Amino acid sequence: MNGVQLQNATPTLVSARECRQPTVTDWDDEVYDEIDTREIFDLLREIRDPEHPHTLEELNVVQESLINCSDSENFVDVQFTPTIPHCSMATLIGLSLRVKLLRCLPSRFKVDVRITPGSHVSEDAINKQLGDKERVAAATENPQLINLVNQCIYGVK
């Protein structure tokens, strides 16, 4: 990647799950469809890693088992696991997850994005940044940073 030394040059990859097939009621506006963990996972699975040409699902950074949500209680809690304990991209990955959810979910949802406990050496500091609304808002106003986030979310350079 442009002569830059990768922190994790050979990440372990997992096979992507099959996409959920739409049902007839998915397109019926008369049917109330609760947001569930699989739907949250489907929103996040295709986000690209900022360092590798793979999705967060393929790198096992995002897993459905680490997502907790309640449509009736209006919350989404996502834990993500960086590929290495000293990943310098962990904050950018977390910000990409958070921005994608904030863009896609109704505003009634409280969104929490955190590093899986014990999976990163700077877990507390990164979780503090990701949980601070002012820092997240400032980050999304930074043109260079939001460009990187958009590259991760939409897969375009």
C-alpha cells in the first residue's frame, strides 16, 4: 500500500456469511419490522478495513455475536475486535462503525461502539474517544477524517 509498512501484513480471514434473503414482508410498509442484531450486522459487515482490501467481516473485526440491540429500548451496542492488540487504526474503525450506524438508524437509537474487552492495548482511551459525542462530532467535521471514514464505509477512494 504505497510502500507503507503494514502493522498486520497477513491478517487471518474468515469466510463472509451469506447475505440474508429478503422476504415479501421486507418491502411491506404495513408490517412493523423490528431492528435486530442481524440487521445491525448487515449494516456493518461490508465496511472496509482502512489498511487492508478486506471487509471488517472478513477480518473478523465485526461479529454478530458481539452486537446487542433492542428496538423497543432504542439502543445498539457494538463491540469490535481489532486484528492486533496495538492496531493504530482501531479509532478510525470504531468511528466508521459509529458513523455508519448514526447515518442508517432512526435518531431514537442510542448507539455505543466499543472495543471488545482485552483486545487492544489502548482499549480504555479509544472507548473514551468513541463514547464522547463532542469528539465524534468534531471528527465528522474534519474533511480529511470524514473522507477516510467514507472510504471505509462506501469502499471508494
